[in-house]
Amino acid sequence: IGGFAIVRGVTEIAAAIRLRQEIDIEWLLILAGAASLTFGVLLFLFPGAGALAHVLYIGAMAIFIGVIEAVLELIRDKDEDIRRAAIELLNQTKDERAVDSLIQATRDPDWWVSERAVDALAEIGSKRAVPRLTEMLKSPPSKATPIVVRALGKLGDARLVDTLLPFMSRPERELRIEAMQALSKLVDERRAEQLRTELQSQAVSPDQTISRVASAALAE
């Protein structure tokens, strides 16, 4: 918990510095980041003072709630660097209120913003993202496709098995790996035998990485 708070605090302060010319309340973001950073340090230095530090942290998060609304606006900024900074901050917060904005951000022309939006949606875990992510898989495979497959695996919707199964036969190595790992988390008893057969065929692949991932999925 302490380590996470420190990382989060540093990220918030860095984002505030990067976005200081775009928002008027960057000092609130810096304050929230500093409180988060302090909380993390206190937990490491004085484990017994964790209760007091936790109270301070809750106060900082109350301040941060107001800041997140301003950051959501920046996802649509014309400057791609601003959008990148905003999406990184949202990746750290994992705030449910960001879901709709993140779904829109998956359409961003900047590949970094689009891919990190997919990552953030997976971390938040909202199934509201499933239709958009499924839609992305209908496009020709791209650099983002393995990331989308991984995200769908994290979202844990067993109805996606039929959607993801064909990706186990794709020639792209990374895509096959992500599909195997995602399906091992999603498959239900009804489809278990079909997936087991598919994984067994992958387990004898001459590609050692593919073989190892398939064997690990079979063991789950």
C-alpha cells in the first residue's frame, strides 16, 4: 500500500507540472499528490502510525475527486502530449467515472492514447467497455489488437470466448499468446473441452514460447 501511494503521488505531481498551463487547479493535483506521497512514506517509516496516515490519505483523495473532472476534459485536448499526460494520470487513478471518456479515447488518432485507454479500462474492470473493445477486434489486426485481447481477458466475460477463440490460430505470435492467456481466464465448463483441445495443439508448437504459454494455460 505504501509503495502504491508513493508511485501514485509522484505520478500526480508530475502530471500537474505537465498540465499546469492547461488547468487552473493544478495546485490541487499537486496537493493531492503530495499527500499521497506523504502517506506512502509514513507507512514505510512508521508502520504503527498507519491509522493516522490513512486519515490524511482519505482527506487527500477527497480533494483529488474534484481534480479528476478537469483531467477528463483534457483527454479531448488538441495537443497529443496533453492527452497522453491526462491518460497516464487516469491510468493511475482507476476511477470509475472515467469509463465513458476512456471508451471515447480508444478512438484517439494517437496510438499511445488509444492503447493506454484500453489498458485503463481493463484496470477499472467495467464491463461497459466490452462492446467497444469487441468492436475494435473487428478491424484488421494492428499493434493494439493484443492489448485489446488482454483487456477483454481481464474483464472476465465468458460470453467473449467465441470472439477470442479465432485469435489462437492467428500467425502473429503476440496475438496468439494474449488469446491463450485471456481464454484461460474466461472459459466456462461448457467450453472447457474445446479450449483444452485448442491449447493441446498449441502446446506442441515448435515455438517454445507458444508451447510454454499453452502448457501454463492448460494447467490453470
